[in-house]
Amino acid sequence: MSWRKKSNLDWLRGLAGIREDEPLATRTSFGIGGPAEFFVEVGRVEAIERMVTGCVEREIPYLLLGAGTNLLIADAGVEGLVIRVVNREHVIEGTRVRAGAGLKMMRLARIVADADLRGFEFAIGVPGTVGGAVYQNAGCWGKEMKDVLVDVHGFVPGKGAQTWTANDLHLAYRTSALRQGALHGALVVDAMVQLERGDGEEAKRTMAKLTQERNETQPIKTKNCGSVFKNPHGDSAGRLVQAAGLKGLREGKAVVSTLHGNFIVNEGGAKAKDVAGLIAKVKAEVKRRFNVELETEVEFVGRWK
Ligand code: EPU
């Protein structure tokens, strides 16, 4: 039986700040995708917990959204409730920082540099939020969340609040137990990272240099979802795409970046199905030419069928 019965719809419509048929494309870095059936923005942890628990109890599908930087939302949109997590607080205690899941990694990188802390410069190259970065062990320039993460406060629907150590999360290259494992469906409330005392001005200079480098090698000013594919072991997806002659390949308004082969750019008005088609073509050609199975880093969400 469908979850869409009157009592569930009444419950959803009674949530504070609820919106129906809410466009999501503008809430993703790709600028692609259909609407959320129901949408709410929440900052307070108790409210997020209440909503997620309510969805689980009523078997209403839900999706937790951060900055939407690593998502490909289907053109038909997302069924059920989309909860945009916007808790953005942070607390610095000595060389440790606890940050809300909704805080942007790039913002946190600047905050900790202002506090003369080092070791988080890599985050200036990580689009998305702290929550998203934990979820997929995001990284840049050879460093990733795994290198700095101490613990995470979270919430398992039906089981309540929990604290996970970095070990509990089984962080690996662009994944975790939250993305693919025992904690799938759980939500990140905040995360603590361990940094080192140092010269914040130097950290800022390093970050400026790294940003400039990223500007030259990645199409960061375009609408995109970051890396489309994970790097295969010991190689680079971007290199393989280039070697297969696929840069510039297009489907509708979606095009494989001519600057970096592991990016797909929405030139304006691209459809999710165009991007999905392009991804399928790139995978097939890289497999045919080099016998390498590329795995997507971007996550497909919503009504694809
Ligand atoms: N290369 C090509 N052609 C291309 C792109 C790259 O030949 O079109 C070559 C480069 O010349 C270089 C090698 O491939 O020799 C690796 O490229 P790059 O240094 O650009 O790094 P990457 O492996 O493509 C990774 C992360 C990026 C991160 C950069 C910088 C993945 C999938 N990607 O890219 O992360 O910004 O390193 O640290 O791990 C992201 O995850 O969204 C992301 C952008």
C-alpha cells in the first residue's frame, strides 16, 4: 500500500514550515532536478529528529539534503519529504572544532584559519556541507575527512541519538557506513575534527594558492556536481575520459567539461536524463577502450523509474 494516505498527508501538512511541490534544482550545485513532493528546512536537531522519526514510523520516504553538491536529482523530482539540514553552529575548544552538519566546508576552513588552526586547508576545495563531507568522506589534494575526524553526533531513526567514532563510520575513499553500510538512513547532526595550532595567515595563503590551482584545472564557476566518477584505483577518471576522446561530448545542455574530463557541466537547462545518458555513454566507452568500470561518485536520487 502506498504511504500516501490521508493521515500521513495530514501529518506532513502539519509540519512547521512545510512546503509542497518545492523546486529543488536551485538547491543543488548542478541546477538540475524536479521538485520535492514535500520540503522543509530545519536547523534545530530535535526538530530534525522528530521529522525523521515521524517519516520512519509512517513509512514516508525521506531524503536529507545538505548543500546539494554531489547529487543528481531526477527530472520527476523526489517522493516524500526532503529535509534540508541547516544547523550551522560551531564551537572551537583548543585544537578541536565541533561543527554543525549544515555548515559549509569552505566556510569552516576559513573559520578555523581565523582561529589559527591548521590541518583543514584541504576543505577549501570541498564543495558541500560538513554533514555531506562525513557521509562520503570528502576530500581534496590527497587529504580527506578521515584524516581529521574525531567523532560524529548523529541519530538513527528508531534508535535515537548516537555518537560514532571515526572508526565506527568505516570511512573509505568517498564513502562511509552512512552512505553504504550499517548506518544508511542515519543522519549526521555535527562532527568534531582535530586540528593543530599554527599560523592562520599561512593557512589562508595556502588556501588561496590551492583555490587558484583548482580554478585553473576544474570548471568550478559552472553548474556541476564536482567529480562525476570516483577515481579507479591508481588512475584518474578525468585522465581516462580525456584519453577516450570524450571531452566535449554532449547530450542536450549537458556536456563533458573540456577543462577536466571528470566534470559534467550544465550549460543551462540541462535535464537529469541528459546527464544520466552522458554518464552511461562515458562509462561504456571507457569500458570498451580501457576495460575499466567507472563508478559514479555523484549520487542519483529521486524518481528515476
Ligand atoms: N587529468 C587529465 N585530464 C583531465 C583531468 C585530469 O589528464 O581532463 C590528469 C591530470 O593531469 C592529473 C590526473 O589526471 O595527472 C589527476 O587529475 P587531478 O589532479 O585533477 O585530480 P583528480 O584525480 O581528477 C581529485 C578529486 C577532486 C579533487 C582533486 C584535487 C576524485 C574523484 N576527485 O581529482 O575532487 O578536487 O583530486 O585534489 O577523487 C570531488 O570529489 O568532487 C573533486 C572535485
